[in-house]
Amino acid sequence: MFITDWFRGLFNKDGTLSLDCYIGGVAGSVFYKELALQSSVSLIANSITRSEFLTYENGKEVRKINHYMLNVEANQNTSASVFWRNVVKNIIYKGECLVIMQDNKLYVADSFDKKEKVFYENVYSNIEINGYKLEESYSESKVLHFEWSNPDAKKLIDGLNAEYAKLIEISSRSYKRSKGKKGTLEIPADYPQTEDAQNDLQDLMDKRFKKYFEAEGDALIPLTDNLKYTERGSDKASKDTEGGREIRNFIDDIFDFTGIALRIPPQLLKGNVQDTSNAVNDFLTFCLNPFVKFITDELNRKMYGVKHYTQNTYVKCDTRNVKVVNLKDIANALDILTRIGAYTIDDSLKALGMEPLNTDWSRIRFMTKNYQPITEMLKGGD
């Protein structure tokens, strides 16, 4: 009976659900999860922005309209960096993202309906972009549909957060209670029972003690009529510290589990600087590179197609600039790559984040005289 009355009490007389009943609890429970998810979105989106979508025609790198759309301006109202952030956010929060291609512009859809087919193209309808609903339906080949290979990650994060929200709430209340001031007020048996005396006592407890407890510095409270207040010692400082540390550990767990679900090293989400180099390598290997792989697969499928792709006309995402590399760390590697003919001078300049010279001699490949074919060595002689 109690549960039934409580449940009915959540609703207004007109049958609508009253948000006031639970909004405070919801805000507290989703805050840390949202912080972890937004940190993940920012990390991946910023990494894509630092990367470059390279476009090729017949095996040669070119900078035309596709390069401009993917790296500079997605449409007349949205830069490429904002566009990719919206794409990443939709993919992480919804597991998919629909992008409309129109007049050499790219638009992220806020909502849409999808009719899946087997031997024919899927159809997308009821598409809405920034509050504007499109009347036209689009077939699969006319849109970019980025679908994540890890669509259940958000569900896992939500489930874990629901449990940890309870633990954080309990620990928070316990910590606040341990930090609060406590005491006993002794009222003598012969304390006056007149209305004025009782009002004065009530004023003492409701107002004067409230100011005393809320005082940031030293405070005194005068007592009359043989009233005696005794301060009770709060819990030990070690317990206070332990309670605060317990809450922080729970919050760390939320970031850890979010990072594990999204394949992001947790220390990057939390801004820890220890062993950042290895963490960035893991991030590139297990999160960013697979992420941009399914994005470029979709770009090549829809923007280029099999005919152009087989003729070396395609797009790829270069993520090398995500990791800031010290010049001294790669100088020897660039020297070796140049000596064996793997890199031209222009290639080395691009690897350093510099503009290539685009001259005849800077595009020539060099090789030291110390290298010779194995077939020559097998001949013997000098």
C-alpha cells in the first residue's frame, strides 16, 4: 500500500508526471557520467580536427572541394571542426550519425527515420536538421551514415552510472553528516513554560544557532536561563578524509569505465600527465584509428565509389599530427627514411607539420650508395 501511494504521489492531479519529485536526484546522478562522456567527445573530436583528411586522384594527393569540405568548411554555417564534433557526439550518444550531402555541403541530421532493406538501398525519411524538416527521402547511396561498431557502449556506461550514482549519493550524504557540527542543548527542568520563553527558545534554535553553525570564523552564542550547549566532537579527521577520498574513487571509476567502454586510456580523460606518451599511443591504436577507419570507409563508399577507389582516387585520414613529437626524437628516423628512398624532402617536411616545397628536387627520392640489390651481392667479386 505504501509503495502504491508513493508511486501515485509522483503524478499531478491531471495525470502528468511532476518533475519536481526527482529532478534533483537525476541532476546529481548524471553529472559525472556526462562529464566523462563530454570529455570523450572532446578528446576524439579534437584529435580528428588535429588530423587531416587527405584526398587523392589517381594516386596523387590533391586539394579540391572534398579536401576543403572535410578539413575547413562542412557547409556555409559550420566549420569542419564543429561538424566533426557533432558527428562524434551523435555517434557516441546515439550509436550512429546521418549526414546529408547536398551541393558540395555536409549537414548533420538531428533526427531521422530509417527503413532497412536487404537487396535494395535503405531509405531515410523524416529528416530534421536544426529544426528544419526535410520533405524529401534519401536512399543509402545519397547520404553518409556513420554507424559505430560499438553501439552498446553507451548502454553499458548508463548501466554502470546508475549503480555508481547511488554509491556517490550515499557517500556524499555520509561525508556531509560527518563534517557537520553537532551538539546537545541542556534545558533545565525549571525552564519557564510561558509563551514568551518558549518563543525565545524556538528563536534560539532556529535562528541564533543557525548563524553560529554557519559562521566561517570564530563565533560565540550567549545562553541565558541556565541553558547549556555542549559541542560534540565530529568524526575523526581521518574518517572525514576517507569519506572524501571514497567519493573521488567512485568518480574515478566512472571515468575509468567510460574510458574502457570507448577504448580511451582513462588517464587521458582525467588529464593525468603520467606516462602520457604511451597513453596517446594506446589512444591512437585502439580508439582513434579504428574510429576514423569506419568514417573514411563510409566517405570512400559514398563520395568516391568502387570505380574511383580502384583507380587510387580516395580519401584517408592522417592522424600523425595528433601526437606532438620532439624534432630530436624523429631526426634520425627521417634521415634513415630519406637515405633508403622511402621519404622525399617534401614527405619529411609534411611529417614535421611544415608546408612542402613542391619543387622538382624536393620530390626526388634519394638512396645512399651503400645499398645495392641482393642479386648483385650474390654475384660475388669485390
